[in-house]
Amino acid sequence: MLTRVHLSDKVATLPQGVDTPISGAELSGGERQRIALARALIRTPAVLLLDEATAQMDALTEAAVQDSVRERAATGAVVTIAHRLSTVVEADRIIVLDRGRVRAVGTHESLLASDDLYRGLVEALRIAVPTAPAGL
């Protein structure tokens, strides 16, 4: 699991290895997030709740972590709270909140087609949006 979240080398340098308390180690925010996620994934809970799980990660590390989360989602429920849309675009169901209220619910594709706020957020972040070929 540590290899999947790009932590094997870092954990090898910690005084107690994987058993080193996160609070006592010199770790970046992203490293702390990855250790916590690896610990949660190893336990294989029926429901995995992630709150801004990739907020402090670079894009390559986020992609590796997303692969691990995707694998977990194949066998159990994963609930992700995120501001980063790249974290949720593959979700079965996305709930868009606006001012504390549910604004829209759907898949990435259905929300692109039906919700102006969601579409605007995606366009602002330059997340790949499928387009129709010219001339159609």
C-alpha cells in the first residue's frame, strides 16, 4: 500500500517505520495525508470517508492515490468531500453544493450537461471536457 501512495522511501527513513506517530514525524502535509490514507485503505472499511484527501498533493501523487481509492471503491463505498473537482470526476454520483444547499446531483457528464455552476467550475479549472467533432 505504501508503494501505491508513493511513501515507501519516506517511511523507510522514519525512526519507527510505518509505526511512527504522524504527529511526531517531520512530514509534509501531503505525506501525512498519504500515510493516513494508506492506514485507512489497509483496514478495508465498509465505508471510506475522505475529506479533502488530496488537498496537499501534487498532481502525480494525486493520480496514484486516486488509483488506490478507485480500487477500494470497486469493493466498498467511498464518500469523498472535495473542492478539487479532479478528485471526484469519476464518482458514480456527485453532489454539488451551493451556499450550503444541494444544487445538483449526477455524474460528471450529466452535470456538465445540466448545471451551469458545475460546468463553469470545470471550465475554470481546465479539466478535460469532451467536445463534439467539428461539423456536427
